[in-house]
Amino acid sequence: NAGVMQNPRHLVRRRGQEARLRCSPMKGHSHVYWYRQLPEEGLKFMVYLQKENIIDESGMPKERFSAEFPKEGPSILRIQQVVRGDSAAYFCASSDLGQKVVHEQYFGPGTRLTVT
Amino acid sequence: AQTVTQSQPEMSVQEAETVTLSCTYDTSESNYYLFWYKQPPSRQMILVIRQEAYKQQNATENRFSVNFQKAAKSFSLKISDSQLGDTAMYFCAFMEEYGNKLVFGAGTILRVKS
């Protein structure tokens, strides 16, 4: 029973390039969450998606960041024109229940993005 | 907005001893959920224990237990019989009753010494 999978585990980008981070939820899970962990800090919520819908993007920076969770395939977190401040660990989590009930979130191993 | 505060940046404990990690939070909600997550050097986030605010009984999972004081908005984690594998960063987290996002504290680094 595979857990939440994220790839790549490590990603190096030069300033101005695009970064694409992928997340495959646990089997049967249709809810995906993205969190960002800056060095020496806790995780910060970015966005919550269900299949083909963005439910809550209150934690997403207004520019350069976007997320999607298509009907088929993994969820993608996309960062355009990366800057050094984007260097962080990006975690994806998934769950299998809707908002009516607390849903336990299972985390992936994270993608460490380094911007040079 | 809810906030979660972990006032101990680092803690150390001898193997087999007991250690308590502190967490306080701020919310105006009456029902909510609290969690402790462990992040070992591998950086994988692992759920250790969770507590529903409407339950008065403190949650327990093997060597891990919590002291939930709702009125004081305090949620501490006690680790008994500490093991070397408990060395990790520990995060306290909050979620609204019908919420969809976890609010994390800054974390406490726990080092278990042999």
C-alpha cells in the first residue's frame, strides 16, 4: 500500500527558471494539500485541492505560484520565475474524507527545492 | 486566526527517561483537533497522536500521551521510556472542526542521548 509519493525529492533551479513539483496521493485519496517549510520553521499551509478543483488557496503567494489536481495524474505545484526565497521543502499530504469530518492527513517525503 | 506556539526550541533527554514537550494555541472555536507530528532527519512527517477537543480524556498511543488542558489552551506531549529513534523535530498542529488545513507550531528539536 504505497503512501503519498512526491517527486523529485530534490530539485535545483537557477533564478528565473520554473519548478514543477509532483504529488501522487495515497490510493483512494481524492484530497491533496500542499505545505511549505522554510528553513528552521514549521510547515505553512499553501493550498487544498480536490480533483479538478481548488478548494482553498488562502496560503498561496499571489504571484508565480499555481497548483492543479487534474482528473488523471498527480497534483502539480508550479513555481514560475523562481527566486532564492522560494528555497524550501515542499510537502504534499492527502486524505480521503471531505470537510464535514476531520480528515487525517498523510504526508509525503517532501521535495527540497534549492534556488541558486 | 489560530496560532500555535511551541516555546521550547530544543530539548534533550536520556534514553529510557521521560520528557514533556509543550504546546499552546489560540482559538475562539469550541471544537477542534490537535495533533503532534514527528519529523526525523529523513524529513518525513509522521503523525504521532491526535486529540479531539470535545473529548476530555487524554489521548494515548503506546509510549506517547498528551496532557490536554482546554481551558488553558495547552496540549503537551509526554514521551515515556525515550528511545534513540525518538530523536526528531516535533511539531504541534491545530485544525478547525470543519477545517481543511493544519496550522503548525515552529517545532521542538528533541535529542535522545544514550
